[in-house]
Amino acid sequence: MDKKAMYQLTYGLFVLTAKDGDKDNGCIINTAGQVTTSPNRITIAVNKQNYTHDMIKKTGEFNVSILDETAPFSTFERFGFQCGRDTDKIAGCPVLRAENGIVYLKENASAFISGKVVQEMDLGSHTLFLADVTDGEVLSGVNPVTYAYYQSNIKPKPEKTEKKGYRCKICGYIYEGEPLPDDFICPICKHGAVDFEKI
């Protein structure tokens, strides 16, 4: 199988936020989509290693900020390359609070959508949450970021290196050694071996 065929599927990039008590948190996801209009429902797939995942499992509520093409790489670093268990990802980030009490991005987002979980499915490494849409608003007239746009226009190009091994195409992490294990997970962005290229 040519695993690169999977890259032809279209994806957006989103900041998923949740709240548990006084703690706000968020992470980057690339799988969110509307599945029905009546009732108005969406699904999100969230990596179980993300703290935001645990918050949503506990509270059953979340917001999705649909990133737009003005989003700088620092947004992806803030929400995708560090853990909310150890870092306050929201500190210093321009956010607003929706009616559900959860923050969403005030800038660099084309819209936000609030969801209340009605069902979940265990997908192994991820949980798929099915949710009723409870709120939403268009925030800018800027096009939403696609995964392809992120790869071509936002993510910094990898620097030349003398290191041997494999580079994560998502965040640039370098695994030194041969071979790259099939079940390897990037310690920075949590993507699997399929998202690594030989250097």
C-alpha cells in the first residue's frame, strides 16, 4: 500500500479547547467535521495522550476554533508541541469565552463551534466524540487552514542537517537510528511513523 495516498484526504487544522474546574486547555487536532444537520452534530477525533482528551471525557464539552490562513506557526507550537498538564497554554493567548464557559481563539480563527458530547467511540490511540452543536460564530472572512496549506505556507522548512535517521514531517523532530520502528510515536506532536521521512 502507498501510505502517501492518505495525504490526499483533505483536512483542516483546529484548536480544540476544554475546561475542567478552573483549568483551561487546548490542543491541535486535524479531524473535526459535521456529520448531520438535523440534529446538528459534529465529530472530533482526539489523541488519548492529550490532556484535552481527558478533560472532554470528564466534562463532555468543548470548543473547536477553526484556524484560518493568518495563523502563525507559534499557534501550532503553543497548542501542539507542549503538554497542558505541565504548561498553561492559554496564558498570554488572545481568547474569548463562549456561553459554555470554554475559551476559543479570538484571533487567527475563521469560526468557532461549541459541542456537547452525546456519544464516544474508542479508536485505539484516539477517541471519537460525537457531539451536538450548541453554539458557533463566524469570526473572520479568511479561508480556513488546510493541512496542505499548513505544510506549504506555515510550517518552517527543515534545516539542512548532518544527522542520519528520520524526520517528522509534522514538527521536524529527528529520530536518530536505523530502522525507525513501525510503532514509533513522535514525542513532540504524537504522530506515528507514517509521518516520518528518511534523512
